[in-house]
Amino acid sequence: MLSLGVLLVSTAAFAQGKKGDPAKGKAVFEQCSVCHAPDSTEKKMGPGLKGLFKASKMTNGKKPTEANVRAKIDEGGNGMPAYKDMLNGQEKDDLIAYLKTL
């Protein structure tokens, strides 16, 4: 019985550690691809996002952390609309997971 409890706690902790699904995030990104290229750093309407999480900074000068990328998604700016109310939390988690694969 004790080992079952440990297994359940471990499984729950693992599930909480995994935040997003890149495959689902790719589908969410479809609406972003009008302005952002996923396979280039060249500017489309907005900056290309290839290697975003490997870059030293984003175009706003901030480090590309999950929190900073989420804030940019939420707040928009410089022509980008705010997606705070357009995407739910899971969609944002999925999108960030996908952006990490670029």
C-alpha cells in the first residue's frame, strides 16, 4: 500500500513538471505563423522565432525565459496583439513547449 502511495505521488509530481505538449503547441502556433517564421530568424511582420530559447535576448532585450515569453504572449506590444484572453493557460504552455523545439 505504501509503495502505491509513493508511486501516485511520484506520478503526480512528474505530471506537474511537464507543462506543455509541443505537438499541440505547433497547432496553436498556426495563428502566430502569419507574423512569425518558425524556421528562420528573419523578420516577417514580427521576428522569426527559430532558436528563440537559445538566443541571449529577445527583441525587447529580455532573456528568453518561460516567464518572459509568456509575458510577451500575454501582453503583446509593438504591433503584436495581446493573447492574454485569447489563449488559455494550457494553450500557452503548449505553445511555449513548441517554441522550445525551434
